[in-house]
Amino acid sequence: MGGPARAIPHTTSRAAVLDVIRAAGTISRVGLVEATGFTGATISTVVRKLIDDGLVRETGRAESTGGKPRVLLQLNQESRYAVGVHIDPVGITYALTDLTGAVVSRLTRAGVGPEDPAEITVRMSRQVDALVAGAGIDRGRVLGVGIVTPTGGLHRQPALRHWADFPVADELGDAVGLPVVPGNDATAAALGEYWSGVVNGSSIFAAVYMGTGVGAGVLVNGIPYHGASGNAGEIGHVCLDVDGPPCWCGGRGCTEAIAGPAAVVAAARADEALARGADLAREGGRTWPSVAAEFTAVVRAARRGEPTARALLERSARHLAVAVRTLANVMDLDLLVLTGSSLAVAGSVYLPAIRRELDRAFFARATHPVEVRLSTSASTAPAIGAATMVLQSQLVPLRPGSRLPGNLSESEAVQG
Amino acid sequence: MGGPARAIPHTTSRAAVLDVIRAAGTISRVGLVEATGFTGATISTVVRKLIDDGLVRETGRAESTGGKPRVLLQLNQESRYAVGVHIDPVGITYALTDLTGAVVSRLTRAGVGPEDPAEITVRMSRQVDALVAGAGIDRGRVLGVGIVTPTGGLHRQPALRHWADFPVADELGDAVGLPVVPGNDATAAALGEYWSGVVNGSSIFAAVYMGTGVGAGVLVNGIPYHGASGNAGEIGHVCLDVDGPPCWCGGRGCTEAIAGPAAVVAAARADEALARGADLAREGGRTWPSVAAEFTAVVRAARRGEPTARALLERSARHLAVAVRTLANVMDLDLLVLTGSSLAVAGSVYLPAIRRELDRAFFARATHPVEVRLSTSASTAPAIGAATMVLQSQLVPLRPGSRLPGNLSESEAVQG
């Protein structure tokens, strides 16, 4: 006793009702009572306000058993829009979605590279404007822009050190004149998959994201599990070897240090024949392509039958599989999607390794399996998820003390 | 779109309001609106029903700024009770709590051993009856009995194989004539600490529990994070060495296999001088004391300055610390309590090792620390938590599709 009063996290009746209507497509008020556990009076009040705000509309009647037909509700799809931007060295992807998360329009442009971050931000702002204008949408209906970057920050890559202190979300917000919600690619990818309807029937769903780094985003019934500060899901920094190599995070033997794309590329580069055959850049050379591009070169070498490349990928897959087992055991997952550019190109190696490890050693396997799939929308899910972050945060005001999702470095995060 | 409608997990307005009143001690309806985010109309409806049910009462007025004084609400402490039972080889602990989780009465008896589980269950049922009768409480106000056992099940211990197929929760329910809610010791310990008010200001709180096995219970704003099947928090089965020793769970290099009490005891037994000095039972001998008792003997030897014992404990602490770092990184914790009989006796070795690891390598350490404490109520927290499981489950009916907390084997779990 005596502690401060605390509310249930991430929950208001409004948010719950909106999410249930979205997931159901159409649903009656009685259906909402059943699905949410709220009283009829609460549902009635909340729905009235949502209709007044133009977010929900009545849409005909369903036969009911015995009584009069029930009025069905659905989201007013075109009442609000949001833009998602996924920044990555591989490409910058933009998605414009309506209130249901359905993609109205999208485009992909060159990834970030050696240019000045301020220039890239101006270019991003123009792309956002063009996307909205091109779709013929009233700008007043665009709630904001979600922007997601790799877990740990873009500046973790040698070629992108100049992004270290650049407040990209702030700057983009100023340039585009809309609220900006920052986040990380893994959580956004999970949201993108969920809102695309791929994740039916899962209560604890994770997207394991391997682009440049290794991360994961976890959703509990569709709502991101953020942890205390938006840094949950860090499977790149679970320890697989207490005496392993040091990691930039301060630990030793982390998944990312042992098995991440940068580790695979470094090991490939150390093998002279493979480095030459796969045309990997020399360390300290004039150009230094992105880790993801170099990783793709190693994957291509493996496909050509290069045995060292194959062995390096299999070793990485075996380690990532064990890290995924840890994630599954700690969070008790029931569905997992493998995504991110590196898993998109090397899924045929990683998918079976992860399935095998979970079949063999997932703790609760006697109770339920963990289904593992390769994403079929790896390139767009993070941008769609970024847009849904805006829908969630703008439609449901954050409570005092709530923090924004994502794990950008402080300099990158917009507060407020 | 198109998926089935889903509700927010573990949340009804009634549960949220009850939990906020409990945590606040006393609070006004306006305070409830602020703390929960529900509308005034919802709060008014829910509070009226709680008062009608006798769970909440009005208790005077608070000065308000400018308006008329506000009526304060508090839980009607003596309106309901619950019993918690924590079964362990070290001892069986019983706690009778009121609606606020405050302990009315408690007792500890000998732990489970070689006797017939059915006999022990009859004895437990008599102890529950005696506890309630001794406190002079109307049995009609006792909502039920929470019963918690070690993660993975009692039968994981060599001496307790005869518990493997014994449906203890079912049998106790039949004997005592009250609803029984089963669970695991780690989650119950976390709940016990939380309801005792020790956990102020934490949003993501974990109890790391080392008794015979190694487990963890995680609460998100006071509500257990269960995962898909009540098996979340399995840090005993995160992998610390991909090529490590096989574990009973099917994996390799698990925390429990490398660093758990049974691993420490096995290594101590393998050292002839230490085994003799610490008076450890010989493998295959006639008696086979509990792992926790043998672990305590190793801790005593370390305290006497036995270097091998000390080294074994330090190695175990170093590994457990890395597993805790993994838990902290995956769940993004902000508070951690070390508990369970093994950590209670060896906290002076484990606490500094865990603090050191988190200071050095917790991923979000630039944003917030993870506070680590030794439990001051290791022996009673699981029983108190078991009682609060009953309060939560009986006062807030489970939704269709919800599962009971805990990770007992199926034979031990009461369904319904």
C-alpha cells in the first residue's frame, strides 16, 4: 500500500475500442462489450465520441439471434492518414496509410550514405509532401509522420558516424510541419505485419529484424511491449558466450557481436579468397559500402557454393537461432516473423535453423508451438508500422509519464 | 483487417479501478479518472458496482482545490480473504491475506519430501482450515487458495519424482472445498513483493527466483506478464553457451544447467575435499537431501573460506548475472529483486555480480538504471503472491480464452 496510483499501461477504453473495431473490420456495440469486457454504458459513451470525432461510422445492420438487428460499426477509413518513413542504408521507404493502416501510396528512394544528414532530411521532407499531394489527400487529415531507424541508431555503422548527433526526427518535424513520432525498425516491422493482418490468432508476436544490426519488436495482442524506456526486445544484446568477443554495448558475446551481419562480413573479409570472390571492400579502403550490402555479397557467394561463405552463414544462423530461443523463452512467444533486409536475402539459411532450435528446445513446446515465418513484406512493413505508430499516438494521447516508443539515441528522439 | 476482434490483455475497467484503489490506499473518483484514463461516467458506474459488492467503501472527504471536498474511496479490507500456499522442498508456507494483500496470519511447516503427495495434500488442506479458523474469519469470505510450486514442477528434483503425475491443485481444491489457482513461485514472489508495497515507482519489475531451479516473474505495472501460455520469464533456460552442457529442457548451455543450484552442488560433490568438508550426500546414497539444502551447505563452506566453494559460487554468480542482463535487455526492466531460498542464503555473492554486469552492459543504461535489491521477505513473498493471484482471478473473472497464470505441468494445473 501507499504507492502512487498507477494505471494499466497503454490502455484507455478509447484505444481498446478503436483497436477492436480496426481488427474486426465491422462489429456491433454488443460485440465490443464482449471483446473488451467494458460495460455497455462505457461502450456507448466511447462509441458516441468516436462517431462525433469522425473516426468511426455506422455501416448497416447484422442479423442478431432473436432480437432486433444490430448496428455495425467500422472505422471511417478516410478520416485520417499517416505517413511512415523507414530510414536505412539500403533505402529510404515512405508509406502513406489511411486510418486502418491500409497503404494508399508508397515509394522507395536511395538509402542514406555519405551525404550531410541535413540535406537528406530536406529531401525526405519533400518526399513526404509529394506523397501526400500525389495521393490527393487533404493535408489537414494527415496526423503526422512516424520515422524509424535501425536499433541502436544509424551512426552505429562506420560509414554513418556523421549521423551520431543529428536530431533527425526533430529536423524532419520542423521541415514537414507535422508531429513526428520516432521509433525503431524492429518494432515498426512488427506493427506493419500486425496491421497488415498477417498475424491472426497470435497473442505474443515478435518480428526478429536483421538489417545492419539485430533486434526484435514484440507485440502483446497488437500493442508494442515497450518495457520501461522503449528499449525492450534487444536480442542483439543477449549473451551467447560469457567469454565471447566484446560488443559495442559494453557486454561480451552478444548475438550481434558473434552472429550479426557485421560479424559475418568481418569474418568473410578476413578470408582472402572469399573477400576477393565476393568482391568485399577492403578495410580502410576509400569506399565502405553498407554492412547490409556486404552481407548480401556474402549470401550470393554462399549461393554460388562458396564453402566458407556457407559455413559463416550457417554459424550465424545457429547463433541467431539460440538468441531467438532465448527471446521465445523469456517472452513466451507464439508467432515469429523473420524480417529486415539481411533476413530477407538469407532466409533460406536462417529459417530452418530457427525452426529446428525451437522444435528442440522452446521451453513451453509441450503446451504450444512457436510458428516461424519469413516476412513477405520485409521491404515495406517498417514504413507501414511507422505510420501506425502515428495513428496510435495521435488518436490516443499519451498519459503523463508515458514515453514514446522506440530506442533512438536521445539526440535523435523528439520529446513531445 | 479481417482478424478476430481482440481485447487488451488482462484488463477490464473493474480490474484497473480495483488495482488503482489498492495501490493508492485512498483515492477520489476524480483521482481514478486521472489515473486510469477512463471517463467520469465509466468510473462512476464501476465504483457503484464495487460498493454494491462490498469491495470498496467511502471513507471521508479530502480537501479539493476550489470545489467541494471529494469523497475518498478505499478497499473494504475485511470484505474478502485469500489463502496462498507455497510448496517447496525447503518448507511449505501458508499465508492468509485480506483484500489488500495484507497478511492476516501465516505459518511454515516442513517441506515436501519422500512422503506420498496425497498425504501431504491432506495435511495442507488441514493447515488451510486451521489458518482460516484460527484467524476467526468467516469461511464464506475466503475466495480461494493460490498454490505455487517451483518453475518446471516439483518432480524436476531427483527426490521428488513421485510428484510427476500428481494433480496437486485439483486434489487440494477437492480437499479444501475452495477454488484453487495454480502458479509458479517466481511470478508469485514478484506479486508478493509488489502487493507488499516494496515496488514503488517501477513499471517493469522482475523477481529473479533461485530456489531449486532458476526462474523469473515479470510484472508490468503490477500485472503479471504471462506470455502466450503463462511460461514467460524462463531465464533458467536462456542459453549462455551454445556448445554448453545439455539441459533437461532440450537445450544446451542453459543458465540452470551451467549455474543453477543443482549444477553448483554437482560440481561441489565432484570435488572430494569439498564434498567431505561440506558434508554433501554421496550420489546414489540412501538419503538425497534437497538441492536447496545442499546448496546452502556449499554456501556455508564458502563462508568458512573454502576456496573451491567460493570459486563455484562466484562462477555461478557471474553466469546468473549475464542471464539477468539478458532478461533486463529483452524486457527492459527498471527494478529487480533477488529472491528464493538459494539467493536468500547467497545474496552477498550474487547481488554484487549482478549489479556489476548491469552497470557495465545493460543496453538502456544511458536512459535509466536497473535497480537491484535483495528481497527482505524471500520466505513469505511467494505465499503472499499466491494469495493475491486468487484475489485477482476471483474478483476479475477471466475472459474466454484467457489462461490461468503459472507454468505447472498440465497434470498439476486446475483448468477452470
